[in-house]
Amino acid sequence: MFQFFSEVRTELSKVVWPTRAETVKYTLIVIVFSLIIAAILGAFDYGLLRLFEALISR
């Protein structure tokens, strides 16, 4: 058990952790990208809803 945690600590010391600025930058990129995709999918859904309503009302 001790060997496992020792190896985990050794492996974690090899990890290159991002800086605070990089983390903030990548987080903002993910949020903006998610909002853009949500808007595109929302517009597509709204368009399909209107299309089906027009077809059903005929």
C-alpha cells in the first residue's frame, strides 16, 4: 500500500500543471464555445418547431 502511494506521488510530480492564467483562459474558451453551440442548437430546435407547427396546422 505504501509503495502505491509513493508511486502515485512520483507520477504526480511529473505532471506539468497549467498556470492560473492558462486555466482561466481555457475555462473561458470552453464557456464561450458551449454558449455558441447552445445558441446554434437552440436556433435549430426553434426552427424545426416552427416548421412542424406549420406542417401540422395545414
